[in-house]
Amino acid sequence: MQGNYKTWEQLLTGLNRIYEIPKDLMSVLFIIGLQEMGSGFKKYSQAEKTEIIKTAHIKLLSREKYYLNIATDKGSLPVWIENPERQLPAGKNLEKLLQSLSLDYFNQY
């Protein structure tokens, strides 16, 4: 699903056209989480949706070393922890960072 999205608005419009999702950050994170987990569209419980979005959140922020993968075995599931050397941004700064990383994500994959 590689795109050529230059702006956040273009990404929102493109994903809305493809998936008919709301044009917001949580919907974009949901799509990224589904891709990362290898899941498809179906009905999910609220807890499952939260886990899917959390997966995307960690995946994106790990690109900037805000989360570190501490799994040691190649066959084991990834285990992520917050990087103690990096302070996660908050509020609007976090939102802007996630938007930027989401844009990069869809332009690379």
C-alpha cells in the first residue's frame, strides 16, 4: 500500500477513499496496527482495538527510539519497553510526531 502522500491531509483522504475510515489519527493508527499484526478487517472488541492501536503507536515511535525491542531470541515475540534515555513527547507534540511517522510509514510500505 505504498503511497505518495505529501501531507497529512492527503494521507487521511487516501485512506478514507480506500478503507472508508474516519479522517483522524486513531483510524490511521488502527490501519497501521492491523498491518503490523497481520490482521484484516472484522469486528473487534474495544480491548482488541486498543491493543491494535497500541501496536501501531509502539511500532511508529520505535522508529525514533522512544521504544526499544528487548526480545533476545529470533523466534520470540517482540517485547517493547520505553527507552529510559528518551522522553516521550506529550499532547500536540506527540500527535504531530505520530502524524509525521504515519505519513512516512505509508510512503515507505
